[in-house]
Amino acid sequence: MAGKHRARGRRASSPAPRQPGIDMTDGPTGATHRVTDEGMTASHRAEGRYPAVCGFVVHSASLTDPGRSRCESCAPAPAQRSGLSW
């Protein structure tokens, strides 16, 4: 069967559950961290500082900055990762 790319018997896996919040890039380091909704409402937001899931305090860069790397501590555990998302 030419043109068929899906293997029989395989199901598409559902995306891994992610920590609620957003990915935010730290300006000085360029690392992308996960900041929860609670972290977004923290008292430091007026100064552009947000606590990440890993405990790092993110000094926000532009929200359109893709970052240079991802924090492994903020990412889901390897067993939870799907093929395309972190």
C-alpha cells in the first residue's frame, strides 16, 4: 500500500499532562522555566520576577523570546513526555 504511513495497531498517544501555567524565559540566562498561575499572581510581579516550578526566580524577558534552553526541573518527568512536547 503505497502512501500509507500509519502502522497498523498503533494508537496516537495523548499529550502528557503539564503543570498549569506558562513557559517564561529568564532574561539574563535565556533559560525557559514553567511559572504556575500562583507564581504569576505573586507579589514580585510588579518587578518582573516570578517564581518557577523548580524554585528559580525568573526575571522575565519578552514573552515572545523563544529562549536558548529549557529547565529540566520544570519539564514533566521523562515517563510523562510525549514525542513532540516537553
